[in-house]
Amino acid sequence: MELKKWEIGKFKNQDLTPSTSLLLTGLKPLGYEIINLGSDEPVVLTEAIHMIENLVGKKAKIEYLPRHPADVSATWADIGRAEKLLGWSPRISFEEGIKNLVYWYTENRNWAKNVDTDI
């Protein structure tokens, strides 16, 4: 599926766009650096699911399975390099990001249902 210019704008993320724009446009040339862009605060998955349930007004169908041996108990991004090299840190909370995601999806549901996810 080819994305038109106006469609690409639909993917804009309030937190990530400024940092990726700096890198992609060469305004902040860094060479080859690994930089985490994300939250430096862990989120409990069940809390995130409940947030989405409340926003969409539906209950998720959850199937609990045994934990995979490779699963970690907690994970979050170390954003130290992003702060140091890009002057970047998250500007919106996880909760606000989830609200924005749900709003975007409800506004673009007809378009999103046609996105090929078979990778």
C-alpha cells in the first residue's frame, strides 16, 4: 500500500516527531548512535488494557498463559542518550498517549482496517 503525503501525517506522534525529524533531516547529525525514544517509566500491561477498555467502552477478551522463560518482569527505555544528544524527553504522559491513540484509531478506523499487517 502506498501512503500519500497527507496519510503519513496521520502517524504523527507528539513526542517522537521532533526527535526523529532532527535525525532524518540531518539537522542533528550524529552518525551511528543507538538512541532509545520512549518512556523511562514502566507501565503495567493490565493497567494499560484497563485504560483502553475504559476509553472504548468495551471489555477486552484476555487469555492468561504461562509466562515465557524469555519474558522480563519489567522493562523501560533508558532515555539518557536522547536527553544528552537530542535534548529530548517525553512531553506527554502514557495516559495521554493512549487517549490520543484511541482517538486517532476511532477517527481513522476505515483507513486503518485496510492496512496490511501480514509481515
